[in-house]
Amino acid sequence: MSVIVEFRVLSSDFELGQILSVEGDSTIELETLVPLGEASVPLFWIRNSTRESFVESVQRHPSVEEATRVDAFEERTLFTLDWDANQDHLVSAVQSNDGQMLSAVGSAASWTFEVRFPTHESLSAFSTDCEEAGIEMTVTRVYNPSEPDVQPWLGLTEPQLEALTLAIEMGYYDIPRGCTTKELADELGISDQAVTERLRRAITALVTYTLPIDSESR
């Protein structure tokens, strides 16, 4: 049975945190992490930061091939990052132990992660890998996703809850539909593609947290 761990890591303790270094009250939110061969391409939001200086800083890191701006709004900007994830011991430890990164939010000081592992043994192996790599984790919660009462929003992150709630309020799931993903995107201040992905992840989280799905039986 899968297990979810929430933990905090200093931004300086892993490479992605060093690459996406921010200052002051700026924050980074990982939208998704897409594996492409041996590389991992993060799609992330940066808030309350100077876009030009941030991109220049990211581009200077030796592991980065390119940082590309996807969407820009008044207080936040969506970027993709082409980089060599093999140099990041934290990301490598998640991937090598079959972990799924559900959410990641970073600040100048630290990052907070939520990661699902298929078993407690794989979580233990992940912790050992991080310890051997010199990464200090502060674990804030470990829980079973089949127990909905341990999570305030049944596994949903705040952005997912916001998007799903708005979709229901605006009639996106009505027949006929009361709105389009473009209209939802305009309300949320994100791209059409980001809305679709956020709703998909929200529904996946709800199903995972509320139905006793055993991946080994499928």
C-alpha cells in the first residue's frame, strides 16, 4: 500500500533548490515534473520576483541548458527548466525509489515537498539515500492515502482545491458545460493547459485518497 510523506529541506541542500534560488518573499511552486528520457523537465511558477534577473541567475548554473518562460502574469510567471537532473541527489532518490512528486513549494530558505511512495520500504530507502547524500530532511507528516481523515482536503493541494472548486461553481462539469477551461484559466490567472493539468491532478488525488485502489491488482 502506498504511503505519502511531507518533508522540508533547506534550499541549499539540493541542486534544484540551488538552481531556483530566490530572495525575500519570492516563492517557487512546482507545477509538474515531466521525465524525458534521463532528464526531468520541471514546469514551475515563480511569484514576487524580478523575472529577468531570475532567468539570468538560473541560466548561469552549469546543469541548466535553458530556462523558458511559458506564461507571465502580474505577480507570477510560469517557466520550464531544461536541466540535468542526474546531478540532483534528492530528485534522483525520489525517482530511483519509484516516488511520485505530488507538490513542491520553495522559498529563499527551504522547500516543502509532498511525495508518494509505493511502499513503506521504498520510503525508508529514499530516506537512506538522502542521508547518505548529506540531505537533511525534516519530516512533518507520513500518512496512508487510503485514510481520508488524515488530510484536510482529501489529498488536494491548495491550487488544486481552488481550481476544482471554481470549476464546479462555474459549471464546468455540468451538461452542457457552463464554462470552458479558457474561462477558468482567465479567472485563475494561469494558462489553459495549466488548468487542464491541475484539474486532472485534483481528480487523481481525490480518487487515490477515497477509493481503495491497489496498483498491484490492476
